[in-house]
Amino acid sequence: MDAFTTLTAVAAPLPAANVDTDKIIPARFLKTIKRSGLGTHLFDGLRYAPDGSERPEFVLNQPAYRKAEILIAHENFGCGSSREHAAWALLDFGIRCVIAPSFADIFHGNALKNGILPIALPRAVCDALMQDAAMGGNARITVDLERQVVIRPSGEEISFAVDPMRRHFLLNGLDDIGQTLQHEASITAFEQARAATQPWIPAIPVI
Amino acid sequence: MNPMTQSLFDKPQTLFDKPQTLFDKLWAAHVVETLPDGAAILFIDRHLVHEVTSPQAFEGLRAAGRKVRRPDCTLAVADHNVPTSPGRVGAEADSVLQLKTLEENVAAFGVPYIPIDDPRQGIVHVIGPELGASLPGMTIVCGDSHTSTHGALGALAFGIGTSEVEHVLATQTLIQSKPKAMRITVKGRLSPGVTAKDLALHIIAEIGTAGGTGCVIEYAGEAVRALDMAGRMTLCNMSIEAGARAGLVAPDETTFAYVRGRPMAPQGEAFDAAVAYWRTLPSDPGARFDREVVVAAADVAPMVTWGTSPEEGAPINGGVPNVVTADEERALEYMALRPGQGVAGAQIDVVFIGSCTNGRIEDIREVARVARGRSVAEGVRALVVPGSGLVKAQAEAEGLDRILIDAGFEWREAGCSMCLGMNPDRLTPGQRCASTSNRNFEGRQGPGGRTHLMSPAMAAAAAVTGRIVDVRELGVRELA
Ligand code: SF4
């Protein structure tokens, strides 16, 4: 995972609530066995007409936002399925940060594990950032994870909360598995204790 | 514990004296270690793996030279992307590759796998409980959000992303912060003709699709206790549509009777020992929940969704709201409905009966009850996709397939099918579908498709009338 420290970029406004994972990446694109290459199908239904041509009104098709790295949306972003493909598609397109009033739990976790920073801010603040974003390439928003602030084009700083462990992992580009394996002795001890106290738990048979 | 008793023990009240919720107990029983920031390394008892969210996880293991730590806690099956046409013909090339990749991965990593042609194959959330692989008291995860289904057994079951799939494969644990506890108490009994699906849609319409965000929901109350295991699974299945991490129903005699004798469950004395433990799990009297919601069962009517979010639902005789928000307006435009207009009477093109929400034998019996002696309306395509091969075999043993085929339904092989439209089972743009699945998102069942979520009985009524109708008006016949 790439580390996330600070990001100064164009932000794309997506003023919709409940942006679900089927919208972010429809199921028919989940047949891939790879993580990469999903960016072209990000928001497929919104981005392309049935004949495959781009819908000019969709924000990421507009010249100012084709290279946006921040996305600003309304409540409950990423609801729906657990598909990590949603995070991979955003990342493959180039989005490294999503700002919204709230996020669905699984998406939130998936984003963090892929170096995408989800920032939850009150609706009024998101609306203000949405207005900044409406200025397109004329406005850049900075996200500073070290200091936990979003800096508006006006220079105003807005602080945000982030889980301290997740912040540490993001800043250093650490992956969870390596960290957990440092606790391997505890896992083994737990497994042994469990086998002793609940011996009735069956093994899944080899089929 | 009252103060008198406490003084007898002559010790200050400890953590263990504090009344605990079912969720607290499940959580505490699986904490391997608490990390400095409060998150826990949580042990996972069962990891269910399917073809769509696992390839990148196995690829990650391979790249890091890691193995699967506990194949004996892992069970793989293909469901999302398999053809469900009779004889399983017509698989698309990229779907075949995904299935092949799963088969290669389970062979290489020694993971127990139910092959596609095995009669036990089926939707991962149907087969887990059905085979007894999912048990009360366990932690159960799968790279699929509807893992919440297994909570019906009294297990802590939740969906995870692919990075977490890899994490569980490598470590048999997950790093998790403890969610909040929410209780939804359903007072009284559901009315005749009202099902667990209606209850689920009613609750989501009440609390919203983010109503349970950050929470594990325990369903309680008379109406929940009265549900059979299939109904409890339907209810817990839809928890994720309310934004919750997981749903739970406390294990009771209904649960134990369901689990007894299942092939992968403990047998004999081991089963008795397990039951003794499972009996300790229900929430203690006085246990504190972070949030409580009370629902009156009498208020629940057969529900149908009108919009593109599971919360956009109403009783069949209610309607689409008169005043709508911008998001709702967009939803109505997509669904080709107008504010103030009811969904009752809307013509439908396709009926989909199946999915991990309503693909169990009990659901198919409901459909057959409505379909018996009737026929699918002209111009309507109606699919019945059993949740597993065992459900299919059971239905055939009961003669339900004949009733359905005679009525003009398609009788298909087990899989996720049109629930998510990954394989050729898809709506075409503009088609209106009465569906027993769980998501009515734009394009969920195929680009441009319009989904109305409802119960199996309501979907069956839609099939035989060609319209969205109140199944109670049809009169329900008994199966011979
Ligand atoms: S039936 Fe639908 S919701 Fe259930 S696991 Fe399959 S795709 Fe997911």
C-alpha cells in the first residue's frame, strides 16, 4: 500500500447521498481476478451512456475533473456490498481521498486498506467544500494527514478525526497482515485455549 | 446481582457481574489481544470463501509467500458468478476464468471446497447454516456483506473486503474496533400473510439505510422469537441494508433443533456440550444497548420498495410519498414512477425468486403455495433459483418443482443469479422486476433494470397476476 501523507489536488463534487458500491463499480465488472484496471469502469452507469459514449454531464467526464484525486459526496458513501473493487476502482482512477458526512462501514475499512483516506465531516462543511470543488481546476484542496486538517483554497483549515492506528498505518504505508503476524504467539495461545475449552468445535472436513 | 447477594461474595462488582449483551459475549469470547488503541485482534471461527472476492486475496498470499493458517476453519464455494441455467450452460469466458482461479487456489492452499457439480453447492450464506458449518457462538466472516445472515444462529457474522479475506486466510484473525450494540424489539405477533421479509423492509424504511451504521443489531421480542430459522436468516440478512455490521438473534430451542444433526455440526455428546455453552449466550436481563428501537408487529404490512434504496419502501397499500427529496426524485425517475403514485398495480416484466435473502426451502414452499393451480401471467418471465443444490433437491422431493414448472416458472440451478446480475441472469434496460433479493440499487440486476423488493409470496403473486398486488387478496391455497 502506498503511504498517504499530504495531498493537494482537484476535488470532484458528487452531490448525492447513498452512493452505493453498485454505482461505484457495477457487478458485471467484478469478474476480474486482478486489483488493477477497474478505473475505466468507475461509476460506469453514471459515466457512460448505454452505447459506451461518455455522458458529458457526469462530473468525472468534465475536463476540470478528469484528474481529480479527491471526491466530495453526501451521506452514507459506499453503502451496499463488501466489494473492495469499489476502493480499487477509485484508486485506479486516481482518487486518494473521499470526503463525506458519513461512510458505510465496510467501504470505510476497504478504503483505508488501500491507501484511500475517507474523511467524515459535517454536512455543512461538506457543502462548503463542494462549493470549493465547483471551481474545478481553479481550486485545490489540501489534505494533510499528519496534522489531520483539510485546507480549503481560501486557506481555512478544517480538522478531522481519524483512528490513530489507521493514521499510523496510512502515514507509513503499512499493511495489516505483517502487523498482526507480530502477535502470532498470542494467536497460537488463543487457538490452544479454545481447543481445550470448546473441544466440540468441529473442523471443516476435506471435501 | 442485588446488593445482598453481592455482599455475600464480598467483592466489588467486576466486569463479569455487569449484565452483558449477546454481542458482548460473542465479542469477548474471541478477543485474542487488545491493541494499544483499543482495537482488538479477533479470532475467526469460520471463513467462507467465494470466487468473486477471493482471487486477489490468494494472489496476495502467494506474493508474500504465506499459507492459509487454518484450512480446517475455511470453506470455499462458487456462487456469485456461476450460470444457473439448467445444465449450467452458457458461462461467459471471464466467469469461467474466475471459477477456474478459485479451483486452482483452493487446491494450491488446501482449502475445503464444494465443487460446482456437488449437490451441496449453493449460495455461501445458504449453505453455511444448512451444512452446519456456521454454528451459534461463532465468529463467521466472508467477503460478502450479507454474511450478516448467519447471525440468525446467534453467531457474530459480518462481511469483509478482500484485504480482510487475505488477512483472515493468513492469520485466522481480523483487527476490529468493537461496534456499538443496538436492539430492535418487535412487540406482538406479525399478522397472517406478513413475513420476515416484510418485517425487514419495514424496519429499514423506519430507521433508514444508515440507521444501523457502526452497530450490531440484536433482534428481539415475541415476533422474532416466533420466526423459524429461515425467517430469522431473512431478517439478519437484511441488517446490512440498514447499514449494520451484523444482525443477531439469540440462540434458543428453535436454533438448537435446526442445528441438530447437520453434517458439519457437532454430533452426540459434543452437540450436547455445545448446546450447554450456547445456552449461556443470550443477553443478560438489564444488559445495556447503545440504541434501542421498538417496532409493533401489528404495524407491519406486506412491503414493496418503490425507489432505488432499500429504505425507499412502503406497505403495498401505501404509496410513494407526495413530497420527495432530490435523491428520491431521481430514484422515481429511474423507476418510472411519480410522487404520490402507489406501486400497487404496476405491470412487471420479470419475477426473480431466490438469493441468500429468500432462496431457502421455506421460501420456495411459499411461492408454490401461491402458484399452485395458477399460471405465470402472459409476457412475464419468472425465475425460481434455489439457494443451494440441497434446497433444490428438497423442493423436487416435495414436488414443488412440478407445481412451479406447470405454472410456467423457470426452475434453475443454485446460485446468486439475478440478485446481482453478474452472470447472464440480468434485467434488460427498462424491465421492471418483482424480486425477493435484497438490493434495489440502480442497475443492480442489470443496467437500467428496475427492482421492487418484496417477499416470496408477494413476488409469486406478481408472477401470476403480472402486476404488483397484495398477495392477501389472492387467497392462499394450501399445498396438497
Ligand atoms: S444472493 Fe445476492 S446478496 Fe446474496 S450473496 Fe449472492 S449476490 Fe450477494
